[in-house]
Amino acid sequence: MKYGNAMVVDTNILIHDPTSIITLMNDVNTIFVHSGVIMELNKLKGKSDIGRDCRQAIKLIEEYQIQNNYRLKIVRQSYFTNDLEHLDRNEIDHKIISLAYHLTNNNTKYNKVKLITRDAEMRIHARELGIIVEDYESDNVNTKIPLCTKHFDIPYDIVDGVNLTININDIPHNDIIENECIVCHINDENETSFACIKKGDKYHILDNKVNLMGIKPYSMCSSEYNWEQHIAMHQLLDPDIKVCFLIGSSGSGKTLLGLAAGIHDKKHYRNILISRPMISLSGEDNMGYLPGGIEEKMAPWIKPIFRLLSFIRNTNEYNKKIIDNIRNGDKSKMDIEPIDYIRGNTFHNDYLLIDEAQNLTPTQIKSVITRCGEGTKIVFTGDLNQIDKPYLSKRSCGLLYASVKMKDNPMVSIINFNETVRSKIVKFAEEVL
């Protein structure tokens, strides 16, 4: 009689989801962890972006070891044979492959032996050796970006002009969810257009005169109106919405609007906190190698935020005074911290802006959201086409995962930006590259 599958787990799986051994075990399978994986986790536990996940994975492995759980096997030996002479005996990845190869060729106990890894090179080597390989699929979601703005032509007589609402049944569309916005066009003499937000059984008409810290919806096409920016401004200022996902291409105004909304509503919050995963274009977390303390280490990552603050400051004299107060006399009102600091705190009556959220794993984004206490609003911005973190993809990144899982809740809004407005060359590059 055979007992489930033997699952050989790579380091990147445990970093991506520190509780993955529980998911993969599923009360049936046996998890094999090479001791080199534990050593690798230990080396990475001091890194700012993944250190917390490494420590959590090590702790869980130790708990299972103390319990003598027979479904977790820690293997110290490597199994290099003549068939594996092309592999490097000193490489941890290759030691893991050797373990999977040994189990595959000496299996009498398990239904199947599988190597679970997000590393494409390992998958290629393993398949050549006849090993069954799989990616970690448990938290992958459909890659379809949620909630592209829908447009409807409607008759004038369905609009409740007194309460500025439209009954939900007057625009029958089954896939419109809570806090999703639509754009309505009336073919009258003024060719009236406006946006509505779904709340319960009504569409509530949004004020067309929207202005956020002197910033108005902007489109590079003079004949068009940027409805996504218009909608995002209303969602960001809606006190009933506690989590906003702003998803879109580079230069679409996501971070600018998220930052401006926090400053606009700063009197409602104890503090404005800004964070982002500190991942370079190479996909590495280089914070530990930079000189100085936390503020000096973060300087390269927070420059874009200060550029946006300067843009808001230069919009008008009123903004100049507010930004100068934040920078000088009211520094306690705005903090910029590493994402790992966010995950270790609890926030009450704060405004959190998490930039570049496409580089967060599902586990990381969950741990950030669950830090939010009463009165806190959290805004995530990100571009699903600019994922810099190794082993993350559109299907597995935390930004898409959380937006798909949390949608259709009165406390959550999602908007997908369709237009790049930074410059004509950026718009062209987004279209063709």
C-alpha cells in the first residue's frame, strides 16, 4: 500500500509561502526538506524583504521536528550518482535535485515523487532526469486584471436626479461588484457623461468636479477624459473604503493619487506611512549592503516619493504650505519605512500607502493588511507588468492575489488604470515594448 506523494521542496517555495509545507502535506503527502534548504533559509533571514518569511519557515520546520511528525523528513545526505555527474555537488539546488532523483528511482512507498520549485533552471534539469516537477500553485490566481472600467449608454429617465442614484436593475450587468465604478453616457443635447459607484442596490453618481490637492484627471488625448483617475480619486476619499488597490502601467498616476489622497485627508489620520519592497531592477534586495542607518539605506527607494511630494507642492500655494509643514515642522505626520517594519506593527487611525506592491508575495501582502486596526486605510499601488522579484509572476504576486480574493466587499475597491500619462514616449513604450 502506498501513502500519498513524496514532495521535495525547494527553498524558494518556503520563502514564497512559509506555511507551504502544511498546504503541500494535506494530511496525505510526505514533505522532504534537504538540510541545505534550512541553511539557505538561515542565511537569508536577515534580509529586509524576505527575512521574516525565512524565520517563519524555519520555526515551522522546527515545530514539526519537535512533534516527530512522520510526514516531514529532513534529509542531510546528497545522492550524486554517475547519472548526475553534470551537476555541481556544492550547489544546494543540485543537492535538492539529487534527493528528488534518488527518491524517484528508489520509490516503493509513495504514489509519486515530485520536486516543487519556482526555479525554471531546476525544473529543466529535473525533467531531463525524469523527475516530476511542479510549481507551487496553491495561491495562483487568474491573470485577468480585475475591474476594467465599463461604459454604458443609458436613457435619461432612469436617473434619480434628487438622490443622484440609479437602481441596480436599470443597468442589468451581473458581473459588476461592490464599489466598482461604471461610466454612463446620456445622449442628450449636452451629451452628458458621469461615473457611478455601486453600493448595495444602487449606483451612486459621483461628482464630476473632482479635484485632489490641485490635481485633476488628466489624459494625454485632448478628446478623452481619464475616468480611471476620476474614479480613483473618489474611491481614495471614500471613508467607507478601507483597502484600495490601484493597478496599472507605469506613469498612470497611481502613486501620485495615493499620496495626494493621504495628504488631503491627513486630519483624519494619526499618521501617513509610506512603504515599498526594496527590490532593485536586478531583483535583489540590496539594502543590507548599503551604508548607514535605515534612513540612509532607504534613500534610493524613497526618492520617487519626494519627487511626487515636490510635484504636489508646486501645484499651488496652499499645497506648498502643507508639504513644507510635513517636511519641516510636522515630520511626525509622515513616515517612510521598510515593508518588514510594517509587517511587525499594528496601525490604528493611520493612512498606509504601499507602493510597488506587485513585488509582494501573497503571504507578505496578507501580513501587511492584517496589521491594520480601526480607522486605518491602506492603499496598494502596482504594475503587474513590472514584477522585479525572483520567482514571482502575475499569477502568484500578492497584488493580484489580494485584489481577486478581496473584491466585492464594501470595504474594498479596485481600479485598473488603462492610460499612461507621464509622457508620450512612456505611453508609446508601454504600447510597443
